[in-house]
Amino acid sequence: MRRRFYPLLSLLMVFGLAGLSSAQSEGGHYPTAGAIPDIVEGYNHLWREVMIDITIIGILFALVTLYFLFAYRRKRPNQEGKPVKLSKAAMLGWAFIPIFVFMADDLYLGAKGWTLWNTYRTPPENAYEIQLESAMWSWKFKYAGGVETYNELRVPAGKPILVRMTSADTIHSLFIPDFKVKEDSMPGRVTYLWFYPKEVGEHLITCAEYCGMLHSNMSGKVIAMEQGAFDSWLASEQAALTEGGA
Amino acid sequence: MSEDAVEHHEWESSPWPLVLSVGILFFAPFAFSMYFVYDSLFMSVVCLGIGVPLILISVIGWAKESIGPINMYTKEQGLGTPAMPLFILAEAFIFIGFLVAYWVLRLTADVWPPEGSPHIGYTTPIVMTIILVSSSITMHFAEHKLEHDDRKGFIGFLVVSIILGAIFLGLSASEWSHLLHGGFTTSTNIFGSVFYSITGFHASHVVVGLCMFLAALLMALSGSISKTYVKSISMYWHFVDIVWFFVVSQVYFW
Amino acid sequence: MSGSKGGIGKFLREWIFTIDHKRVGILYLIGSLAAFAVAGLMAMLMRIELSSVGPTITDPNTYNVWLYFHGAAMILGFQIPALTGFFANWLIPLQIGAKDVAFPRLNALSLWLFWMGIVLALLTFVVPNPPDIMWTAYPPYSILSPGNTAFYSFTVLIMGFASIAGGVNLITTIIYMRAPGMRWGKLNMFVWCTMAAFILQLIFVPILGTAVTMISMDKYLGTTFFSPTSGGDVLLYQNLFWFYSHPAVYVILLPVLGIIFDIVATFARNRIFNYKVAVYGGVGGILLVSGEVWIHHLYASGMPNWIRIGMMMSTLLISVPVGLCVLSIIGTLYRGAIEFKTPMLYAVGFIFLFLIGGLTGIPLALAALDIFIHDTHFIVAHFHYVMAVAGTFSIIGGIYYYWPKFTGKMYNETLGKIGFVITFIGVNITFFAMFFVGLEGMPRRYFDYAQMPQLEDGQRLVTYGAFILAVGFLIILISWLHSLFAGKPAPDNPWGSKSLEWTTTTPPGPGNWPEVPDCEDFDPYGYGE
Ligand code: HEA
Ligand code: HEA
Ligand code: CUA
Ligand SMILES: [Cu+2]
């Protein structure tokens, strides 16, 4: 092992150790009990962290490469390289130290990803449930009392929403970019996702799984309304339904 | 190709690989899509009419070229035996694919067998197993005979193996036709899909094996048979036999 | 290329009917570059379509057929055949000191089956009801689609069979036909990498075969594997498909790394840094882990939660063996004497592009983050960086590197360098911008994005980049044509490489060497003192 490599090596190791230790200290970052966890915030947080992580790795490797390219360019014709002869210890060191560092980083990111993943997959208990049946090429949302809407997902703001979905024909994927959620709906299985519209507003829904000709037209809207407005909308729809049925 | 070709450094060539692949193109994709996608039986038959002769010609041509020194640059004849296990590895994964699909579908099903499945008798599969195992054994003897340069004995055992294989196929076909007449088809339910595809794929391997046996028979009759070829096909045949154990135990007796 | 005097008959016999591994390899190369050009053309048309909101030049059905062709042809028709067809066939016997592959006729059969696959794929543009099911062909859509799913299945089956036969052939060749003295411990990195890739092919291609067979059987023969109303399961297909198609990306990556290793060693005039660890840890590690990660394509597909978590960890761990390979590549530069010829530029470009592409695989690997970016243009940007760009750079670099050997002509260094610079700029504009388009929420396989008109500027930038890229490729093509018709004759070993393939004549004749070389004292990376 040559002297030049030590700074790089120690940098890598510091980085990996820092990763390990901060994984421990931040183990319980995302609140789970009681309060409604915020997927979007958790997402943004982890995203930033991963971006920093991979940018550092990328820049590190790129800088070393650039330096080598510059420092070891051929300076005179027919110059030959001066290969390093690694001793057995150096060889194993150059295997196990990187393996350790890379794995440390992987495990660190994996642990954080795992936490957020659990948030994604555990809907809060008080979530408001809506059924979805997708079909080529529209979304049919079903509410309590038989109310149905097409391509408009009306939800009460300030409440976590749980969507249980299935599909009439092929696979579609309910994608609500603003809430950072997506899940496929398919025939023969029931899948779910949940999100948390904190405020009143409208958000785009698109279909993210290829489903044929009008795949790109299969869009809709999440309309988050005041709880009161939502309740009266639902009541009036139900009333209209019973009238129509009578 | 003679010694003096080596000295003159000739490029080696053979038209048969190209002809064979064109034949396969017409035989499988074209004939299939003409019939099933474009609903034209006529065009499908035309494609078969082009494909089958091309395949036959090229296989025969290829086999003729393989007699004698194959290639001046390689030890082709010697490497058939070690290459066959690699090929069998790949083949095994085809069956693993189908069996895994079957396990997944079966283990997640609410009821098994699904509604509409007939009871499939045990006698036929037992008889088929016995026949296939015996053919594997006779093939082993055939190989053994050839090892000791007993050409007559080899041909005898080979013919017995071929006959046993053919009986196996016949039984399989009669079972299929029996079930199909009973109204059990590929689309009856998921068991129908699994049953016909797995047994069908296995049967297609038996057909391939038999073709290779026939080729060996022709070569033996014409007096030039390569031992490595026989070793490889008998290895293949044992593999088909082993796969059958899985098919029988999973599809018939489970 | 050497003498084709003696009329058309001789030319036909020596080229079309050839069973020589070098010529078979070159015919592979021609087929795969044709696939690349046509699929690249489709990409340009798609980019034009996406450059503005609303239908720009076509309708959704046509776009979907283009995209289907682009994905399927680029992977099955261009990269896998270029790497495991051309490079493996042409190079492996030369690098291990064999006179040909183990089964030359079988080799030619693989080649022509691959060509039949190309023909079948090109028929997409002429038949009524062309397939529009994307290269992933998920049921139920691939069964419901009015398109010709059978063509897709058969393209995969034919090319798959060609790959398996090629794998059997070359693995046997590597094991049994090495020249005397060519021990395992001194094989070229390319040989190791490609052998690993072929092992993956042998194990995983058959599974893809069963998957596509099942969709065609469901569609045409009435089986119900993927039809939930009769006891089937739609997710079964996705699992079988990715069980192959994830390892397939390493089938691409491994030979790509192998080419880069060899180029870097030659132009840095240096040994492979930590060769043993690169082979056993890097290549071996990729081989071990690559089969246990396929669920990362199904994070949003409704698989059970626990399995997504498990596969998330193994996906992350892939970065360890890949990282070891990258370390060895970069380490090979250390204390070298680096000469920046065109192939080396591509290899250096590869390092940076692969870092971007590989590292963006990390957020994708994290299930929770992937939920948002899954099936957006972010994914498209990831795999274009790592496969379409880094992989293609390695292929093009490799072609430049071996160009003098297999054509017998030198290429023009200036043209080569200009081509590199333009493509390098082009790819970075195109695919870096695409990351951001994806992060804005642009789903993939969208013919139009009327819901998200704010993306138009980004999309347009991507399209501009793609045009720069196309110009770059055009210059590369011109440099090759220029060399074919006006290149200077090449010496036997223009780069002064120590590798065995450069010891034979240029271009190598039948049988490669008059005598099988004795490799007792030979070392493919024996540079320096
Ligand atoms: C050659 C092709 C290739 C290669 C090599 C890779 C490499 C990787 N890919 Fe990629 N991928 C594709 C081609 C490829 N991919 C394709 C085609 C698709 C989409 C298919 C489709 O849907 O149509 C896809 C999709 C895809 C997905 C699915 C996304 C989705 O659909 O939602 C995921 C998710 O995990 C993923 C992850 C990875 C990872 C983790 C690697 C890793 O192997 C990368 C490893 C490399 C590095 C990490 C960089 C170098 C290493 C270091 C510098 C060491 C230090 C680093 C760390 C410790 C982090 N890829
Ligand atoms: C190796 C694989 C590969 C390669 C090289 C490329 C290359 C390119 N790809 Fe492709 N792409 C895929 C693999 C690849 N792609 C896959 C697998 C998908 C997913 C499909 C799916 O969703 O199912 C995809 C999807 C995909 C999309 C997503 C579309 C959508 O989801 O709606 C887009 C959009 O921009 C795109 C663009 C491009 C562009 C601009 C190039 C450019 O780099 C192309 C440049 C090339 C040319 C312009 C060729 C012209 C060159 C000449 C004329 C010169 C002569 C040629 C020689 C040198 C021989 N690709
Ligand atoms: Cu529905 Cu895409
Ligand atoms: Cu993958």
C-alpha cells in the first residue's frame, strides 16, 4: 500500500463510521405512535440525506479519478506504468476495508429506509377509507353509502386517507405526486396506500403503470375539502342516490 | 476437409445453421402467428410448408457434416459431453419456472383442486413412469454396449429405448385426448393450465429426445456413430426421466 | 477485411455461411448496430413527440409501438448481442489462445437465430396490429392488447435460445480450450466477466422463456396463468419476468466492466489493481447477489411488505461488489502512464457516467423513496445513464479499441475524439435533465403530458440533448466508415498491449494463430517492470 492512498482510505472510513453512528442516534426519528406521521416530510428528509450521501461518494470517486488521470498521464512516449505489488495483507485490506465501508453506508441507508417504509405501509388507525376500482381508462372511487365518483377523489382535509384498490381490467397505478405515494391496482388483489392531506386544495392524480392507448390520459384529481363541506357533499350525494333509486 | 486445407488457411463454412434458423423462423413464429393472431390457416400451413422442409434438410445436412473430422480448429467431438450438463442446467430452469408458477398458484388458491377438475387416475402415470424409467435403463445399456464397441447390441438397446419412449408418448396422448373429451381443457381452470402446460412441455422434451435417438440410429446403421454424441443424448434422456419424477409427483400425486 | 476476391460465391461462403468465431462475431456486431440505429431512430421520434404538450407528430398507439420497439430492441437486440455476441465471440478465443469456439456450427446457429429475432422485431413496423406491450409485457394488458403479443414472445424465445446456446458454447470453450499455460489466475478480466454473464444467462433466461411462453399461452391457447377470475395471478408474471430481467442488467454490466478493465489496463500501461479481489469479490459477488434482488422492480406492485424490505437490503448490497470493481478500475490508473486515445476516453467517460447511473440506483433501491419515483422519468434517466449511456460507451470504446484488429484499418483519432466529446455532452444534457423531469412527477410511457404543462421546458431540453447525442453518434458512424474506406493499414499491435489477442496477425486469419501459443510465461497485464 502506498502513502498516497492513506488520506483517501481514512476519509472513506470516517465516512462509513459516521454513517453507522448516526444511524443509531437517529433510529427513532419518525414519530409513529399517536401523532399522524408525515410521509411527505419523512420522504423529503430521507431524500435529502440520500442525495448528500451519494453526491459525496460520487464526488470522492470522481475527484480521485480526475487526480489520477492528471497525475499519471503519460509524460514521455513509451513510458510504462509502475504497477503496485500488493502484499497479501494489503490485498485483503483493499478488499475488506471498502467492503466494510460500503456495507456500513448501505446498512445505514437501509435502516432509515426501513423506518420510512413502515410509515408508508402502516395506515393510522383513524384513517378515512375509500375504495378505488380502476378501469381502462378511468378511476372510480367508492364512498360509504354507495356514492361513486369518477376521476375525482374528494377527501376531508386534516384526516389521513386510506385508499383500498382493485382493478376491473388491467394493472393501473394510482400516483399522487404531491403526497409522494403510488401503488398499483390490479384485478384479483386488493392493495392499499394512505396519505395525509393537511390542507384544503387540489392535487393531480396520474396513472403510473402502462395500461394501453390512453395510459397518459388517465388522470384525475384529489380534492381536499373542509370536513364540513365534505360531509355535506357526501350527504347530498347519498340523498341524490336514494332519490334516484326510489 | 483435408490436411492441405489447414495449410492454406481456409475459412470454414457451413450453410446449415443459416438454413436451420430460417426454417425455425417460419416453423414457429410465423406459422403460430398466422394461425392464432391473423386467423389464416392457409398462411399458417404455407409457413409450415416452408419451415419443416428447411429444418429437415438442414438437420440432415448438419448431421452429414458432423460425421468425420468436424472442424480443423477445435476438438468439437470431444466437448459434447461436458457441454451437455450446461445445456441441461438451462433446461432444468424451464421446468423450475413452470413448477414454481404451479406451486405459487396452488398454494395461494382457496380450494384445490379447483372446481371442474376431473379425477385423474393413478394407473396411467404409474405405467408411464415404469416405461420411462425402463427406457432410461435400456439407454444406459445401449451406451454401455457402444462403449465396448458392440454395435449390434447398441442398436438393439437403442431401438428398445425408442419404442419405450414412443409408448410413453402414446400413453400421454391418449390420456390427453381422454381428458379433453371429458371437457377438461386448458381454459377449464388453473389446474387445466398447469396440467397441460407442464405435461406438454415434458412431452415435447421426450419428442426431442426421440428425434436425437433416431438420428443416432441412422448414424449407427450407416456405420459411423460418435460415442460422445451417444453419451450426450443419453445424459439428456436421463434428465428427461428425472424431470418426469417431478411432474408425476407434483401434478398427479400431490 | 481480408481478400474476398474470387467472386460472389466465395464471398457468400466465407461470410454468410461462415462458422469462424471472428466472422460470426462481426455479423453479430452488424446486426446489433442495425438494431441500435433503428431503435435510436425511434428514440429520436419519441423525443420529438415529447418535446411539446399535446400530440406533436403522432398518436398514442404509434408512440407505444415505438417505445415497445425501442426498449426491446435496445436490450435484446443491441446490448446483449453486442456484448455476449460480438465481443464474447470475437474476443474470448483470441484471449484464451483457442483456435475457435468449442462448437462453431452451433455458434453460427446462435448468430442466425439472433438475426431471425431481429427480423421478427423489425416486422413490428409492417404487420397489422403490431405489439404495443412494452418490453416488460405485463399481463393482463399484454393479454388484453389488440397487438401481436406472439411476436414479442417469439422474439424473446428465439433470442433466448440463441443466448443459451452461446452460453453453453463459450463456457465450454473457456473451460476446455485455453492454450497450454493459460491458467485461471491470469485470464483477462473480460474473460472472467463474460463467463459470469453467461452463467447468469444459463440460469435466468429459461425463466424469462417460461414467463413469455405463459403470456402467449394465456392469450392464444386459453390457459389462465395470469387471469385472476380463473385462479391465476397477475403478479406471478412480474416475478418471473424480473427474476430474469434484473440479472439481465448484470449480463450487460459484467462484459461492459470487462471491456473497460482491458482498455484501462492497456492505456494506463498498468496491471489491474487488486486483480484477485476484482475477480472473486467483484465479479463473483455480483454473480452471487444478482439473483436475489428482483423485487426492487415491484416495490409499488403490491407484493407483501416483508419481501420488499428483504430485497431492499440485498439490492443495496449490490453496491459492494460493484464498488470493488470500480475501485479496481480506478486503482488501475494509479501509477500508470495514461495515454488518452479514443478508446481510453470512452473508458474514462464510462467511469463518470457509471458513477452517476449506479449511485442513482441507491435511492431507487430504498423502497420508501422508490414509491415516489417508480415508473417516472427518474427511472428512465437512471437506466439510461447506467445502461444506455455507460454501457454504450463501453461498447463503442471497445469497438474503437479492437477496430484495428478486426478490420485491419486504423481509425482517424481526431474524428474519434470529436465524436466522443459531442456524445459526452449530449448524453449529459439529455439524461441529467431527465432526472429532474422525473422528479417533477412525469410518469414514464406517457405519450403526452397535458396534465403537467409546466414540464414542457424540461422535456424540450431533453430533446435538444438527444439531438446533440444523435449528431455524436453520426460522427462516430462517419469515423468508422471513413476508416473502412480510407483508413491506413493497422499494425499488429497498435496500442502496445500485452494481451494475447494482439499477438496474432491483423486481421487474424482462420485458426487465429498458425500454432497454438504457449502461454507459460505469458501475462495479459504484464506491464511495467
Ligand atoms: C446495465 C444496466 C443496469 C445496471 C448496472 C443497474 C444497476 C443498478 N440498478 Fe438499475 N435498472 C436498469 C438497469 C441497470 N441498473 C433498468 C433497465 C431498469 C428499469 C427497467 C424497467 O423498468 O424498464 C432499472 C431499474 C432499477 C430499479 C427499479 C426502479 C423502479 O422501477 O421503481 C432499481 C431499484 O432498486 C434499480 C437499482 C439499481 C441498483 C441499486 C444498481 C446497482 O447495481 C448499482 C451499483 C453501482 C454503484 C452503487 C456505483 C458504484 C459503487 C460505488 C462507488 C461504491 C460505493 C457506493 C455505495 C456504498 C452506495 N434499478
Ligand atoms: C441500451 C439501451 C438503450 C439505449 C442505448 C437507449 C437510448 C436512448 N433512449 Fe431509451 N430506453 C431504453 C433503453 C435504451 N435507450 C429502455 C429499456 C427503455 C424503456 C422502455 C419501456 O418503457 O418499456 C427506454 C425508454 C426511453 C424513453 C422513455 C419513453 C417513455 O417512457 O415515454 C426515452 C425518452 O426520452 C428514451 C430516450 C432515449 C434516447 C434519446 C436515446 C439515445 O441515446 C439514442 C441515441 C441513438 C441514436 C439517435 C441512433 C442514431 C444514430 C445514428 C443514425 C448513427 C448510426 C449508428 C451507429 C453508430 C451504428 N428511451
Ligand atoms: Cu391506467 Cu396507465
Ligand atoms: Cu433491477
